Amino acid sequence: MPSIASTSPEPSARSRADKRDASEEVPAQRVMNRVLDPAVFIARLIGPVFVVVGVSILLNEEIYTAIAIESVHSPTLIYLSGLLSLPIGIAILNVQRAWTADWRVIVTVLGWLFTIGGVIRILLPHLTAALGGRMFAGSVALQVVAVIVLIVGGLLCFEGYRR
């Protein structure tokens, strides 16, 4: 009667198969596995969007002021923005939630801000309208938001694309 050990493949045969599988990896897959750390991937997605939005706010301040005022008075827009923010934040936190002492913590913080902002907009739309109305009452607030978004976007672009 054959023993159980004789039916399993030899360790050397198994290690040769593993080496063959690794050597058959397509060069593009190796690059993707090496380059696209979740924080880098998210930085590459969000960074350019933040840069464009920050510059756009600075160049079109009157239009963005009107958008902000209109959106905080629309329960539908508040609710829909919550429905967009919540899954974006959850998606970020599912792949990147490390509290590290480097740039990647920005991605984690953004994930939490999107998640918490989405929850608040969905559960407490009246609070969102009141806070938004007070925050965007002055023209300086929008400029400050634009500069912060531009700086964060620039940092994310730098960190995401420098590799």
C-alpha cells in the first residue's frame, strides 16, 4: 500500500514550479506590483483632481461662491454629495488606513474626512446646511479652502508620481 508521503509531489518539484510561475510573470505585472502601493494609487487619483479644483476655485471664485451657496440650500445636493463622499471614503479606508509618520497619513486622513463628511451629510443634512452657510458667508473662506486643496493636491501629485 503506498504511503501518503509518496503521493505528494517532491519539495524540489514544488519549488521549481513556484520559480517557473514567478519567472513567467509579465514585466508590466512586476511594474504594477512594485509601483502601485494603495497610497500611491490613491494619491495619483486624488492629487490631480485636487490641483485642478484648487486652481479652478482661485480662478473662478464668483462661480464657486454661487455653487457653495446654492448647494448648502439644497437638501438634494447635500444628500447626493453624502452618497458620493461616503463610498469614496470607505474605499480609501479599505485599502489605506495606516497612521504612519510620512505622507501616506494624508491619504488616511482624507479617507476619514470623506467617510465622516458623507455620514454627516446623509444623517444630518440640516447641520450641514447651517455649517456650510456660515462657512461660505465670507469670501476669505473659499480662498483658504482653495489654497489648502491646491497644496494637498500638489503634495499628493508629487508623492504619487515621483516613483
